[in-house]
Amino acid sequence: MTKKIAVLAGDGIGTEIMAEALKVLDFLNADMSLGLTFEDGLIGGAAYDVHKTPFPQQTIDLVKKADAVLLGAVGGKKWESLEIALRPEKGLLGLRSELELFSNLRPALLYPQLAEASTLKPEVISGLDLMIVRELTGGIYFGQPRGVKTLENGERQGFNTLVYTESEIRRIGHSAFKIAQKRNKRLCSVDKANVLECTELWREVMEEVAKEYPDVELSHLYVDNASMQLVRAPKQFDVMVTTNMFGDILSDTAAMLTGSLGMLPSASLDVNGKGMYEPIHGSAPDIAGQGIANPLATILSVALMLRYTFNNEVAAVRIEKAVNDALDGNIRTADIYSEGMTKVSTSEMGDAVIAALK
């Protein structure tokens, strides 16, 4: 039975990095008889240029029918003057909303060859391999009421509402526990239950969900302590699960532990494991078209797709090992280059991963 992947290269360096990810997918598809098919679609600025909307109906239909979505990047200076509703980033938000992608996976994995790229001491981050699971569709970013109003004394007041239903907490909990089962079976839930009633409920529901996963060890941290611990001793964590806003902050902290955004993939999943997979680094319009972008985050996003949507751990591990082997060859794209290495282009890095797969 074939599985369809919707391929949305997007803007900026999206087309360049997507080409290398598809080379890897094409190779594995043939070598392992994965039964994958691909269909291209437009999103972001590229979609606006053709359809005058960043998320056209043709793309909506495509992603709904697909079994998974592989995204390059959206955005660029070309479209910054558009009204907010038409900007490329609205295409990405629309995609998340249309597919109800509530569980955001942000791994932070440090390849030993890149330990010197981190600002932390090598002994602190060597061997780092953690996953942050962020609730993506609820919390203070979406809660109502929200806005800015003028009080009777003439002073302006801004307000937002932090709100989570029990069912929203429960479903992100199940997602995180299942991910922990595929890793080292340790889950840390991050909240602020000592001062926020909403996250007090979060902690209570996580404890209830934990009873269904007796093989996973659950712990809790307040978000301020979790932030400190990520920098002090990040290797103590396996999987972390947290709210939308806390996850937004902590995942960026974790990303910088690795030294390069160009190495980090991500996934956003629905309740059935269907996902949208993308690198976290954005469209980088300043280097678009130069053939120097790092494709490894997109290639590693393919590994996440094979693991979490298609449940093919063997294929996922093959990609991750191939990336490691390619780095062992002392080749680097510009973003991870250091003296003594061989600087390569986007396509040359992709070719190195293919060579390692062979």
C-alpha cells in the first residue's frame, strides 16, 4: 500500500534544502521498498505569487489527502509589505490549524563532531540527545479574552488568558508518553503549578495519564528551574512536555545548546500521528539561491517522519547514522564550518549523505 507525502518546498532556501531531502527519500524508497509517493504543492510566498494567498485551496486539499507533509521554509523580505493575513507565515499557521497539529516535537541532538560549535563546555553538552514536546494549539497564545483596553483612568491595559481544558492536556500527555516509550522512557513535565492554577491542573492530568504508561518514569519541574537545568545539566533530560508558551521558550534554549540551528529538525503531529515535518531554521533569504544552505535539518526531518508517522525505525536510524558518517568525513556547510574542515555546497552535503547510506 502506497503512502503519499505532500512536498511543500516554500520560500527562500526551501527549494534547495528540499531537493536534498528528496534525494535521500528517493534512495531509501528504492532501496527499502518503502512504497512512498510524492506530490508538490505551494505554500507561503510562493503560493501568494501564484494564487494571491499563502495557503491556497489546492494545497489544503493536498495536505488533507496526504499521509505526511514535508515542508521547507516560508517567508522573506519580498512579502513583508503585505497585510498580515496574506504574509507567508500565515500559510504555515493555516497548515497547522487545518491538520489540527497539536503536538510539536523539537529534538536537540548534539553530534560529537560539532561539540565545539556550542557556547557551553563540551563536557556539559557532549552526548546531548533530548526531545521537547510542546503543546501547539492551546494555552495563552490562543486563550480568550485577549486584547488591549483603556481603563477608566485612561491607562491602557493589555491582557491574555492562559487556559487549557483537561482533554487538551490529556492528548499532549499521551503524545509525550508514547514518544518517551520510543526513547529512554523518561518524561519530565514542565509547569508552574505553584502559582498558576491552569498548570496545577496540567500536573494533575499528567499524573493521571502516567498510570497508563507504567514503563515510563514521570517527573515534574517548574519552568524556571527547567530553564536553569537545561543550561546547567541538559543531559539529565530524555523527553520534556510542556505548554505552548513554555515550550516555545525552552525549545529555543535547547536548540542553541547544539551550536547550530541548521542541524535541527522538527515535527508537528495530530492525534493519529499524521505529521508535518520541517527544519527549524527558517527561509534564510539572505543566502537563498547561493547553494550554501545546510540541508541536514531537513534530511533529519525526514528521519522523524519515517519514525513517528510511518513507524519505520530502521529507515530513520539509517538516515541519522548517514548524517553522522557524513560529518565524520570532515565536510561542512558554511554555517557549521571551522578551520581544517572542507567547506561544501548544499548539494555536496546531500551527496555525502547518499554516499553514507550506500
